[in-house]
Amino acid sequence: MIIVEPPASRYEVAEAGPSTDEHLLERISALENRLARLTERLERGLDLLLRQAQNSYFDRSLVKALIALLTEDKIVEGTRLEKLWNDRCQKDAEEQEESARREELRVRILSGCRGERRTFEQLVNEGFLLIEDEQIGRGIRSLQRAAELDRENAPLLAFIGEHFFRTGKTRMARDYLGRAFEFAPGDIRVSLLLGLTCADEGDNERAKELLNSATRRGASSFAAHYGLGRLFMAEENWQKALREFKRALASKPSPEAHYALGCLYYQLTRDTLAARHLRKATEMDADYGEAFYVLGLIYKRAGQEKLAAESLARAQQAEPASTKSPKGKPARTVFPLMFPQDPSSELPLMTGGDQRLARLLRQDALNVFVSADAESS
């Protein structure tokens, strides 16, 4: 093959290279300028962060110095202030977690809608906005109206049931939790809450079935084992009750768990073990009046009058707010035993009688966020 090359082409080759090189150099220079400006901004940002950290450190040091000065002058109590601060931080963190959980739950509720979507979505959004705005009653009523439009929405039914469980309205809680369990029987958290609610309503057999199912499928917690222990106590099955209370203590070492075991041992007249657990409860919480009260009964039964008087006096000093008398009336402390002696007592089995244990029971049960989806994954 013969290739014919025009004569002028030999003079055009040399010009392509320099123009490309000049273009690349310009781009590199621009990139260098941008990188320099970005580096300068990063340095200024880091400097600002360092100054803010220093200011926070100095502010914290100043606050600590002021607290130390006020504590030294006995104007404030340092330990009490620290406890209040820790409680406040924990409460803020819990509120943020609860808000994030509600948002996730709202999306799940809306995605599972099977009825009139527009009205349902409006009621659900309105309900969660009201709850976020701390108008709990109005928000729950809006969600209840939404539940009437979609009667098979298990996440919505469970959320409403949890609210009534938290507020101690066991009849309403059982209604909504029972309907949620019907459409989502694999939800372990619903099983746990429904089991505790059934126990309060007097349906002990179903309560045992639900609580045993919850513990077998992963919801082993203080609330579940304590609930089973109370049910076995009602049947006077002491060995099984003791086993469940020990498991409750292992799940959540707390003054209340030691107190429950101490009361059980007191019922069984095993006073040495009872006193050991009750003393542990008072060591963990020096204001646990109920524990001091039962400890005083143990000492009194053993004939140790001096120790009994001291324990009962400590119980009087740690008198719970719910038993304090109004102004102008003589003070009177009544510490009901954890296990009522009267079998005809109308108090709820799980949450009646001892408000402190009831509060811990609800709190622990509501913190169990295990569901069937989590289990299968």
C-alpha cells in the first residue's frame, strides 16, 4: 500500500504538544490554589474547635470551683448535686433514644397501613407530633382513632398498649396488647408486657405461658423472672419462686432484686439468708425504707431488740413520699410486705402494694426492645 502524505503536514506536528502542556499546568496551578485555600480553612476550623474545647474546659473548671466553694460553705450538697446532674444527663439521653424509636415506629406503622391511608396517616402523624410536644393524652387519643381505622396494625396496637402499661391502666393495656399479640405472636416484647398485664388482671395461667415463652425466646430480664417468681409465690411453689428470683437478681443486680429475695427468704423463715440480701439492698441504697423495715422484723423475730429498733428507725427516716402524712397530722409509716398475707387482697399481683418494685418492673419491661424480626435476624 502506498501512503501519500501532503507536504504541509510535516510542519504541523510540533504545535500540539506545547498547548496541551500549558493547559495541564494551568489545571495543576488551580488545584494547588484550591488545596491551599482548603488547608487554610481546615486550620482555622481546627483552631476554632481548640478554642471551644479550651473554653468548655475553663467553664467546667469554674463550675467545679464554685460547687466546691458552695459545698465547703454547706450551701449545697455535692453528692446530691452530682446525683441530680447524672440523673438529668441520663434522662436527656433516654429522651433522645425514645424520640428516635418513636420516629422509627411511626414509619413502620404507616408502612403497614391496610385501611383508608390518607385519614390514617393524618391521625398517626398528628398523634406522634402531640406526643413529641408532651401532649400525651391527646396524642394517644389520636392514635386510638387511627387504630379503629386499621384494626390489624400490630405496631400501632403495641405502642398504645405500652402507653397504658406504663401508666398502670392494666385493663386498657391488656386490650391493646392482646390485639397486637393476635396479629404479631412472634413479638417477644409484646409477650412480656401482655404476660405481666395478665398477671395483674388475675389470669395467672396465661401470664405464666406468655412469660415463659418470652424468656425462652430471648427476653430473659428482671421483669420476666420477677413476674414468674410472683406467680409461683401465689401458688406457694417456693422452690420455683426462689429460682426465678435468683435469675431476676442475675439479670439485674439491684437493691430491689436483693429486697425481693430477702422477702422470700423471710417468708420461708430462712432469716440468715434474708438478712444478708436485705443488708445488701440497704448498702446499695441507704434510703431503702422497705428493706430496713423487713430487716427490723427479722431482728425482732430473732430477739435482737436493739438491732430491730435501729432498723425500724432507719425505715422511719427513709419514709417513702407516698406514705407521708399531710401537714398538721401525726406522721405514720406503713411499709406493706412485698407478699400480702391476705389471699383475698385486691391489689394487683405484679404492680400493687410496693410502688418501688412496680416502678422498676415497668421500667425494665419497657426497656426490652426485642422483636420477632430481631430474633430471626
